[in-house]
Amino acid sequence: MKIKSVIVCGAGTMGSGIAQACAQSGFHTILYDLDPSMLDRAKGNLSSSMDALEASGKISKGEGKRILGFILFTNELYDCIGDLIIEAVIEKTAVKIALFNQLAEINHSDTIFATNTSSLSVSDIAAGVQHSERVCGLHFFNPAPRMKLVEVVKTDCTKSEVIEQVSDFALALGKTPVICKDSPGFIVNRVARHFYLESLRLVEQGICSVEGADRLLESAGFRMGPFRLMDLIGNDINHSVTRSLYEAFGRPERFKPSPIQEEKVQKGELGRKSGKGFYEY
């Protein structure tokens, strides 16, 4: 089966970004969210993104309207019928399982269910879903329309054809799919955790400032320092991934969450999306 239609569940930053990437590549895309206000916000943000692409000459004049025409915005579950379903909803295993099972009831037997989770076990999600052999991980990175890497995550029961199909789909989006087995943090979040945690520890110990750490790493070739990147990702999300890996590996010191970041989350200083994080916006 060749993937022709895509359902993206969750109209937040990641979900709407994935929907944009799909629509720009010509896929008929349905963006689903229970909250109509989230859909309205996503529609406005995507329209602004198209305007920016046209203004910069990255797409031709009028192309933005054509791309948006590939997306159906809906809060009706029964509209969500397609070849590939990608969920980007709240990071709770039970919620993801319930959503997939609801959609399995109304979709055809070959529909693929892909979770965009960055820290939960894909195997645990698959175990609770009808026809678990059709479940895989498809982990995009923020901002989804621009970031090239996509982690394709397989469980012990994922069919090889499913992995082939979603890898081909990622290539059709102009992405670089990297296949990996399900494990805590997959590849990128496991490797990158210390980029954040060691930087946080340097600040905790008074060895350098937030600005100093960012300046140093950016001068070494990183496009964005760790604190600017945490603000972009969202301190709540970044902290949640760290905590998930910390628990999954049996609480080793190397994955211990930072009290500085935990305090930011408790204060609601989440980064760009809240107007303040390690920096003010």
C-alpha cells in the first residue's frame, strides 16, 4: 500500500507543523483536534507560515493557498479516515492508546498508526492497540516543516512492511528517516540529553552563565545554544523527556533532571510559548 492520505491528531505546534510538511509535499491531510480553538489557532499559524514562505520566495505567489487546500481542519473523529494516522497529542500512554483504538474502529485494516512520542515506550502503546503490528514510532523534530531528521521506531511486533511504508513516506516529505528499535529516548533524545543536562549543571555550579554557555556552544558551530534550544522546545517538554529517561534507566545520576529547569516549569516559564524561559521574548 502506498500512503496517499494522512491524519494528524493534535493541532499544537508539532501537530500543525507535521500537517504543514505533509501538505507541502502534496498529501491529502486531515488535522484533527477536539478543541476548535486549537484548530483556529493552527489555521492562523499555518496561514502566516505560508505568507512568510511566499514573502521569502521559497514558494511562489499563491502557492500557500494551494498548499492549505490540502488540509482539512476538523474536530470530528469520524472525519479521520486515511492510510496513515500520526498522533501528536498529550504525552500520556493511556490517551494515545485510547485514541488509536477509537480510530482503528473506523479505519481500514491496512491503516498505519504512528506515534510522534519523544519519550514514551512505543512498545507499551502498541501493546494496548488493536493490531499492534501496525503501530510504529514516527518522531519528527521541531520545527517539523524544516527539520530533516525523522526517527522511525519499530517494536518487536511491528511488521517490516509498515517500517518500509513510513520510511518511504518520510522520504516523500524530503526527510531523512533513521530506523531504530524502541528504547528510552530512541537515538536523538538519548544522545542530546547531556547537551542540556551538562549545560544546566555548569550553570547550577556557577561555572558559567546561561548566556555564556549559549555563546560558547554557538561559537563552536551549534546553530543554537542549549538554553535557547530548551526555550524553543519548551522547558516543560524538555524536562518531561529528561524525567522519562531518568525513570526508564533506573534513575542514574547522568540522567538526573535539573532543579533549575524544574523551577522554570513550576513557575510557568516554559520558553518562547509562554513569553519567558531562560530568556524573555
